[in-house]
Amino acid sequence: SAVISQKPSRDICQRGTSLTIQCQVDSQVTMMFWYRQQPGQSLTLIATANQGSEATYESGFVIDKFPISRPNLTFSTLTVSNMSPEDSSIYLCSVEVGTSGSYNEQFFGPGTRLTVL
Amino acid sequence: QKEVEQNSGPLSVPEGAIASLNCTYSDRVSQSFFWYRQYSGKSPELIMSIYSNGDKEDGRFTAQLNKASQYVSLLIRDSQPSDSATYLCAVSGMDSSYKLIFGSGTRLLVRP
């Protein structure tokens, strides 16, 4: 597995502002991902953070709203821009780690609980 | 649209019983299957992964996969109150091997 940390763990923000969430891994990983988990819901993939190139966004998520940086193989940031109350959610980063059987497993960071007023 | 279906529960079992959690998926070419446990207010924790038809056991947990029926299950033996959590089934497929599609989760309640 991998040890993943996220900052901040929680925040309360005003609508119209932006928040940048950081994700740090204790080892180099190729694949890092950002998910959203809205209250009472399951996880939805926002984007794949690619090192050295633009992130790959899923349907319904756009770079202007959720810009992502991936400057190296251990770190990524997700910014939630021009926030509205609908953005209130838990934001999770995850990393993919290879197993001895050549399949990959994903492990999640502790999450960032965002409340937008 | 690829889907992963789970009964939302809650599934209530007495302490010491076997809890059986089920998941079906729509994409026949799915290759990798995962069970995550999520306690309230916490992030998902990977507890089992399975890739081949049949059973895979790890301690009190057994994952079962039937690709022909597009069905994966998780059995928890000797259930403990500490097993009370939401269990998320996740599936990844051949088109994008890393992309996990999650079910909505089943809430398990183990009664002392």
C-alpha cells in the first residue's frame, strides 16, 4: 500500500471563493486520482492527475472548475474554483499501486471535507 | 453506461453471524473487483481484491467472483460490531484498467 496525506482535512468556505487541496504520497506513484463523495453518495471520479501533462477529466467535470496540478510523482493538488453550496462534499485523492500479481490496487487518502456556505 | 449495483441496506446481522454482501456489474469485460470498507466520516479502506473466478479468503473475509453471472460477493464470518460500516464494491475494466466504478455501498450493522 502507500501512506497518503491530504491537507486540509476540512474547511468551511464562502461561495465564490476557491480552495486548493493537497495530496502527498510517501512513495513515487504513476497514477493519482481525485474523487468526490457527496453526502450519502458513493465515490465519483473527477479526474486522473497526470505527471507532466494535463489531467484527464471525467464526463461532467471540467478543468476550469477543478484545475489539477501534478508536479512530481508524489504530489498533486486539486482546486475547487468559484465554489457554490453544491460543491460541499468530501474530496479524496487516491493512488494506484501495483501488486505482485501484476494487477493494481487503489488506496485512498483521508479526504478533505468541504462545506460551502 | 457501466454500472455497479449494490443493495443499500442496512443489512443487520447478529454478532458472530455471517454477513453476506452482494454486488452485480454490467460491464462483461470487467477484470478487477474490489471491496472497500468505509466507516462513517472516514475514507474507504481496501479490504479485498479479486481477479479470478472462485473464492479468495483473507482472515474472516471471503470474496467470491462469478464472471459468467457478473456477480461478486463478500462474506464476513464471525461478524463483530466493529465490522459495522458501509461496504463499497468497485470494478475496473479493460478499456481503462485503472478507472474504478463504485457501487452505492451496502450499510452493514452488526448487533451485539
